[in-house]
Amino acid sequence: MEEIKILHLYPDMLNLYGDRGNVQALKYRAEKRGINVIIDYYYLGGEAPDFSQYDIVFSGGGADSEQALVANDMLKYKEQIKKAIDEGVFFLLVCGSYQLFGKYYKGVEGDMIPGLEIFDYYTEAIPDRKKRCIGDIIIEVDLDGIKTKVIGYENHAGQTQNVEKPFGIVLCGQGNTFGAQQEGFMRKNVIATYIHGTLLSKNPEITDYIIQYALERKYGEKVELEKLDDAFEEKAREQLLNRYLNKR
């Protein structure tokens, strides 16, 4: 039986807007295809994980105070995380975790949270606490030549700049900065995004992209995932797309 190992980082601290649902979506769609899923959890101050032993690593979003605590802990594993990414382990990073993998996060009061500096982007919050990138968001992404629309919810004051390659092009909402045309960051084995709500349950194609990538890397052969009945999900997506895109 095929198997996928997932590491969920700081599930008790980085779980804004149900971000942990992304792990459940991966588990659900993998197990529907007879793929065994093992989920391990790493908590603040816990035993050091071996990131390279996993197929997928997930880390969600949190408030600035939680993000600062997590950053201090995560920095201990900077080299191990970089090694895992270089080896092809898939990383899914939402909101605060997206920011932490860049150079730094500068908060509303000017306080600096150091990033892992794995990627070249950086984030600075708007000083006005009332001004946030918040609301429904739709982006168009390219998954190895297949274009699809991604639906979600964003709520962030941070403005992320110097992004080499975005996750997608903004059709509705803000994105990396106010009025941005780009949202998130992407490499073949990294998706970093501000999209909550939750990303994977609303967007099955992204979930399947990650599962397929993880299996092909692990077993060294091309994988064709069994088609699932997504009629209900697609009907819900169609309604949301019509509602949000027609508001523009």
C-alpha cells in the first residue's frame, strides 16, 4: 500500500481560520484512494523532528505574538528545513508561516521577527491597525501547465514583497500587498500563501497536486491519481466563483 507521511508544525498555535483543515483534506483525499496517511505533530519545544523523513510538511497562520514564539523555535531547525526543501519535501505554508520562511517580518509597532531566510521575500505590516487585506480572494494558478482558479479567504496586515514567483494571479481580493496582482509564493515543492478558509478543502485540484507530487517523489515513478467524485465540490466552487467575480 502506498503511504504518505505528513508533519504538522505547531497545530495548537498556528491554526487561524481552521488552517488545520488542510491536513484533514490531504488525509481524506489520499485515503479515498487507498493511500495510507501518517500524521505527526510537532509542538513548541518538542523533540526535534527529522524534516527530511516526511513527504509533506504543513504550517499554518497565527497572531503576531504566537508567530514570534514560533519563529524563535523554528530558527533552531533552519538548516534542517532548508535541507528538506532542497531534497524535494513538499512544504505548504499559510499566512504567518509563509512570512516566516522569508527574510523577516516587521510588525505594526516596528518590532522585527527574524525569518528563516530560505526565500528572498520579506514582509512589513502597515502601521495603521485598521488597514488590512481582508475578505474573499480568488487567484488563478498554473499547476504544471494546468490552470485553475483557487478560492479562499485572506486576513493580513503584512505586505510581502520581493516575491520571485507567485502562487497565482489575483482575480478578486488583494494578494501579497494592497491591490497586488500577485498572491503567495510557489516552487515545484513549495506553496506559500495568505489564503485561509481552508485552502485545500475548497480547492481539490491543489490537494491532488500535492498528493501526486509527494507520491511521485517518494516512489520514483509517474502517478495517475484515481478520479474522485467532486460534483458537490465543483457545484459549490461554481457558485462562489460566480458570486465573487461578478461583484467586480
